Amino acid sequence: MSKIIHAHNIYDKFRHSLGLSWLASNSGTGRVIDPQSALSSHANLISYLNIIHPPLIQVLAEKELHFLNCLGKNSQHDTLASMFEQSALVIISSELEINNKALELADEKQVAILASTSHGDEVISQIHYYLSRQFARQETLHGVFLEVLGMGVLISGDSGIGKSELALELISRGHRLIADDAPFFTRTAPDILNGSCPQVLSGFLEVRGLGILNIPAMFGENAIKTNKNLTLIIDLKLESHFQYSENDRIYGSVKDRSILDVMIPQLSLPVASGRNLAVLVEGAVRNHLLRIRGYNAADAFVNQHRQLLDTANK
């Protein structure tokens, strides 16, 4: 779990964009919104009124309030009690009003109620996106994360192999730093990892012999970026430790690496004296872009030679 979210965090985050205000239960402002809590044996983070499969946050709009008001006294009390017992926060949309009995019961159950000036669909859309990102699976990796030619590229490798020196050269060539040493990646969709930098490290790069460098101070604010989707991993290896296969000369040393159950292409790049790694990284990224667009230079090369051999044998 990336963060602990309380009811008051929702208010602080969306008080302006959703026009939120408190209606009930000051004691419920610290209620934890946690998908792993005992309250939550369900998958929903936020939805309209649902007593059977209650979400963590219940939204009451015109139809939901009409339904509650049409219930008999006992049925209404039981429905509201169930809602307050199983959800951490209730939001009334569209500046609608809820009866005093509901407010009293919310205070009794220590569940906060917020009023919103926005439509219910907008409330659900904004808060669901926020909670999905906060509760997404995360993993911290060792390496330097950069934006190279518009793609998120993680430079990995053993300590001291030259990741930071390579990153500095790439930044000097116009590419952008996202995170040095400990970028963390969040699974924001089934096949997407978004990488960011811990706040304490943002904008800084450690280079052996030079110490800590302030990248935006040296190269300008455009030399850094807050986050990017991870598209390619380039793993640096000493050439003496590099094991070539027959296919490497044609297809390169590429394999998929699983991170948070998302498969990311990883290219192993041998490091040796005289090799211009910055140019090689740019070449690797350009080649990967071509592959994404459906063109594979290795396949084209093999097919061209096969055609020439077929022609010669006729």
C-alpha cells in the first residue's frame, strides 16, 4: 500500500475541485479508507449507494436519496446503519440535502458525510482515479530513470558500472532526468508502469568524483521530468562478463523482465573502453520505437538475405 488515506485527505484534496464541505461527524474525519481493512471484502473504491457490495466511499445522488426517503422508518434506519457500518465515507452530490436522522446516525457510527456541489458522476470519476493511483502496487528499483526521445528508459546495472555518468551525458544531449538511484514504479493499468522520483531525491544526480549535482540548476528546469511510463530497460554489463549468443549479433540481447507482473523489454548492453554508451542508448531507443511501430530491422535483414539466397538458387 503506497499511502494511508483518511476521510480528511479526500476533503483536503478535492475541497475546491468538487466543492466539498463537512455535513456530519467530526470524529469520522480520521476514518481510514483502506481496501485491505475489515470494512472491505469488496473491490469497489467508490460508487453510488450499494448495500450488498458496499464500496469504501458511498455517493448519494438524487435517485439514491429518493430511494432512502421512500423507505419505511425501520427499513430506512437499517439501510443507513448498514451503509455507515460498511463504508468509511459518504458524499452527497449536487448540493442535495440528507435528513437529520441520517446525520445523527452518521455521528453515532463516527462516519463523516461530505456535501459536494458537483454531479455524482464527476465525484466518482475524480476520486476513483485518485484512489486507484494511491492504492496501486509499487516497487522501487535500482538505477537511473530518464526520458530519452520521449520514452521512459531505466538504466540499470551493477554499482559503479557508470549509470550516472551515462545519465549525465544523456542529459547534456537534451534528454531528461526523472529519478536517480531509487525510482519507484506504480502499476497504473494492467500493462502500464509509471515511474516517479522520491521527493527527497528529485532533481539531483550523484556522479562519482563530482558528488551530488543539481540538474535543473545546471541545465534548466526542462532537464527534469516528474514521471513517465516505463517502456524500456537498458541493463549495463561489463563486456568481460557478457555472454553472447548466436542470435545476439542479429537480434541483440533482448529479453522481457517482469516488474509488478508487467513485462518490460530489457536490453543488455556491454560496457567496454571506447564505446559511446550515450549514442548506443539513443540507437537502442530509436530501434525500439521502430519495433513498436511494427518494423523489426533484424527480421528485415534476415528476410532480405533469404530472398537473395532463394534467387541465387533458382
